[in-house]
Amino acid sequence: MTEISPWRTRRWAATHSRILATALGLFEEWGYEQVSVNQIAKRADVSVPTFYAHFPSKEHVVMAPPTVEQVGALMAPQPDGLPVGERVLGANLRWIALMPPEERAELLARWRIIASSPALRTRVAEFERMTAGMTLQNLPEPPCTQQVVQVTAALAATTAALLAWADDNGARPLDELFGEAFGALSG
């Protein structure tokens, strides 16, 4: 197996960032539905196959699902004795606390695009279920039905908070919105 050179890694990362920034800019300017992969590739000065080498689909540019490892890293510091919904809230708060400002700005841009697109607002539910599955994989024991329901509800609350944040253009703190959304689960 050959080792990937640091130069190639940097080049790949730069191309990835350029495609992402270009796509987000086009989506914000013209709307998600009005922009094609071909337009993104042309504006980013890459080929369509290069676009697909970086993103499996146009929607993956906007909705970047976490990996099982990323979910595990956020869930691990949460005490096992906490109800799983509270553990998900704790993971969300940790996630945003660790996020650098430029990533938070990019996250807001992504969620504004999702919030403005009926198709993406609907599609986000699939990503939510996928993340719920990853969360359940990271529990210390096999999940029971109650935990499955709690995780699913917690991720719906997460999505509701993120959409409210985007609809409000980030005016309210995200941790406050998470608190309100998760509070609605118990009230």
C-alpha cells in the first residue's frame, strides 16, 4: 500500500474546502433546488467526477452526517447513569462548545440552506435517523425499546433546535435553543 503524501492531503483538503464554499455560496444566492452539481463543479473549477469524489451527493454538501466515531467521542464523556436523552443533550452541548467560530458560522450557513429548502427539511429526517442509529451503537449495552424512542426523540429535538437557530439567523444562542427543545420533551 502506498502512503499518501502531505502535499496530496493538503491539495485534497483545499479542493474539498473550495467545493464546499462554492456550493454554499451558490445555494445561498440562488437556492438549493436551483443549483446543479454541474454548476458547482464549474464554479469551483473542478470536474463533476471530482465533485463526487468529495461529496456523495449535492445534499451531502449541506447535510454532513457525523461518523460513528464522532458520535462516540461526544457520547463517551456523558455519565452512563444519565437517561439517554440527557446524554444526547450533553453531547450536543459538548459539540457546540468545542466548535471553533468559523465552523459554527459554516454550520449556521448549512442550516439556513436546509431551513429554506422544503426538500432538505424533509430529507433531514433521514439523516436524523441515521445519527440515531450511530448514537444507539455507542451505548454501553444493547438498547431497549425505551432508549430507542428516547434517542429518536432527542435527535428530533436536536433538529428542531438547529432549524429554529437557522430560521432566526443565529440570533439566539444554540445551547439555549437545545435547552428549550429538550425541555419540551419532558414537559
